[in-house]
Amino acid sequence: MGYVLESPRPQEVKDEVTAQEAAVDEVMHSSPREACGVFGAFVPGTEVSHLAYDGIYALQHRGQESAGMATSDGQAVVVVKDMGLVANVFNEYKLAALPGHIAIAHTRYSTTGSSSWHNAQPVYRMTSKNPDRAQPIEFALGHNGNLTNTEVLAAEAGMLPGTATSDSDVIAELVVRHLDSNPTHDLVDALNHVLPTLEGAFSLVLVDHGRLIGVRDPNGYRPLCLGKLDQGWVVASETPALDIVGAHLVREVDPGELLIIDSEGPVSEAPWPAERIDPKLCLFEFVYLARPDSRLYGQELHSARIRMGELLAEQAPVEADMVMGVPDSGIPAAEGYARRSGIRYGHGLVKNRYIGRTFIVPDQAQRAQGVRRKLNPLRETIEGQRLVVVDDSIVRGTTPRAVVKMLREAGAKEVHLRISSPPYRWPCYYGLDTGTRAELIAADLTVSEIEEYLGADSLAYLTLDALKKATGAPGAGFCDACLTGSYPSEVSVRMERRAPAASPVA
Ligand code: AMP
């Protein structure tokens, strides 16, 4: 039978960490949620853990909090997971302890306090012993997304309030309970039963003894693609994970598709009725989240981001001496802005590559200091210049405010901010955690009020129509709820997050 390898930590350290995590979680969250990268591989005759390691390594940008992997050799499912980056969690010894030709892997992201070992994935379950079943079923599951009916589902699964460590845990529990009460059913039967009860965003990978399974919710909020290796198959959140293992992209997994891969190859099932399928890929995957070398809706994101900058230059021209991007996310749009405006492109900020995301620090002062640690101006390039400074988005306003200040201190004559997406006004409930409404600077302030707060000479955003046009797939289905407040599905009021004490302009 399978097992989960825990990292050896003394009990007192575990207790202390758990208490701190609980305290932060209590302040920052009203419910558990996930936003992550997932990978899966089925390669007969191959020990697949190293390949899965490479796959998840390419998805590190989607989650830096914890990493994990589950493999099967046809006899047992084994899980290794821990807090930290992929390269810190795994080593040769741990990869060797993950035998078999089927693997799923996961990297987890959450923007605030719920960093705990318990929320690391994959989530593992095994059915209870049952005389009607020859052998217990065991499986592991990795989830990218966020359910919006977690509490209802947890109650249905008979989980006591507070016992579910994450929405992914609830999915696994629903599946194992279904299997326990239906001894003639297998994992795919259980999924066909459970999946239609889930609401919200979920791109899933699962492994049992003999299969790799991929699932995309009927709105396809989060990406998931299918790739082919010479001898096998892979599924991944983003296409660079296929590139790195030498797989070629076959297609995106369809919204509402249950994809089952075994030695016969992939087979699709449709757990949802056709009328429930409504593609709503997260528009922010195009703007910020996905890697520039990713392909979504058939488009390379780097090119799409350059087009965003070109359209921004058309919509919000300004007289200036140099266009620069805020590294890294603002760079392609800055290139596009420079190209279309004819203004010289230059580098005005250097990024320290060894620093993590500033975004995840729960305190505003620490966040601002984090920006300073991350970015440093090139004084000789900036001095006396009228600058157009391009970034992909403004969420709380921390980064642009610190950037404007540091550019002025470095001698910039004018700083004109140009943002390659519309104002970010509404919280995301589908797996991109950007905090409460109260934290979003554009929730209540007008563009000129934001401009004043940031201390910029001018501020302009790209319009929604232009953004969709720049994706290269303007007719495709997108979720733009964070920009419009128009949520594709009803979001339960209990999911609204409590605002922390600081307002975005504090
Ligand atoms: P802020 O500093 O709060 O205004 O956030 C804007 C900056 O964070 C921009 O430079 C974005 O590239 C980046 N950003 C946008 N969305 C996210 C996110 N969900 N997680 C981390 N960083 C983000």
C-alpha cells in the first residue's frame, strides 16, 4: 500500500508553526483556497519522478510555498511533499523514493498566511477495507484553482467545521467517501459522481494504481494542457512544462473534460451536461500569471503582452524620452509601447533575481521595503529623463508607488505610468488570490486619485476591449471578474474575505 513521506520535524516545532499559521490564517482568511501549478506524466517502462520534477520546476512561478509529488508503479501510490521551492523539497534520495511510471506533481501558491504542511499537495486518500473490494483503492490529487462552495461540500462530506485543511482536501474526501459507500465503483466512477457537485475553479491531476487523470472545470478558469512524449503522455498547467520534458503540445484539455490516461492512451469522459460548458479562461493568466513562453488559446503570451503595450501606446500616448518596464512582468508590454510610440526603449531598473515575491508579505510597510529589496534604479540612465514606466497591473499600489519614488530619487524628470490591463477592482474567487476588496486600490479610487497617491505625473490603463484584442483570441471565453465585477457564477457571501486593518492607501 502507499504512504506519505513527512519531513522529519520535531513535534514542538510543528506545534509552534501550526499555532502561528492558525493565527495568521484566522486574520487573513475566511476560507481555505488554492492557486497552483499541476503536472502529470504517464510513461510506461520509465521511472518518471525525475521527469515530473522537471515538469513542476517549469511551473515554479505558479507557486513557491510548497511542492509535492505522488507516483504509482501499478502497486502503490507514494507521496512526497513539503514546504518550500521545488529544488528544496526534492533531492536524489526523495526522487528515488518515488517509484513508478505514473506521477503527478504540484506547486502551491497562496498570497497570505495559510502556509502549512497540511495544505501542501498532492492530497492522498485510501478507501477503507471492504470485503466487496479485492484491494483498497488509493489515489492522490493535485489541484489548481479555488472552489466557491467548499463549506457546503465539506458539510456534505461529513467533515466537521474546520477539519478540512483546503478545498482540495474536501474534493479528495468526497471522492473517498463515494468509493467507500459504493464498493463496485472505481476512481473514474467516483469522479463522474463528485465533479458535478463542485463549483468554482479546478484544474486537477490524479493518480491511482494504474492511471493518470486530468480534469478541467466546465468554465476552464485555470489552464491545463495535454502533451505527447515518444513513449507516453503528460498533462500540465502550462506548455513550458511540456517543453522542458521534451513533450509536444497535443491540445488544451477542454473545459468540462475528464481525461483518463492508461496504457491504451487518453480517453475522454464528460461528467457535465453540454449546457454547463462555458469557457471562461482567467484573463489574468494572459496579463500576469502564466509564463511568457506559455501558449494559451493558441497564442504565445510574450507576443500577446507586446501587443498589449502597442495598444496602450495608441490609447495613452505621452511625450517622453525613454520607455522602460517594471521587471519582469512589465517588460514585454514596455517593448510594445516603445515599438508603437517610437520612443526609445531602455532598462531603468535592475531586479535582484534571488528575492521572492513581495506580494505575499501580509504587512504593507514590509511589502514596500520588499519592493526596494527587489528593484534598484540605474541612475545614469534615468537622470533628467522623462520616463514612460510600464507594468502589467496595479493591485494594492505598493509596487508602482515605490517605483515612482525610487525613480524620482534617482533623478527622473517625469514619471508616466502605463498599465497593460484595466483597473483591478474585484477580488478573484477562482484561484488568483489578490486579497480583499478593501485592499484593492482601484476598488474605490478614480484613476486620477490613484495617480495622485502613486505620485506619478500621469497614469493610464489599457481598456478591457484592447486587452482582449491583444490576447489574439478576442472571441474566446474569458473570466474578467477582477476587472468588471461580473462573476461567471454566484459566489457565496461567506467566501468574502475579511479586510485586514490597513487600507491600500495607508
Ligand atoms: P501592487 O504592488 O500591489 O500594486 O501589485 C502589482 C504588482 O504585483 C505588479 O508588478 C504585478 O506584476 C504583480 N502582481 C499582479 N498580480 C499578482 C499576483 N496575483 N501575485 C503576485 N504578484 C502580482
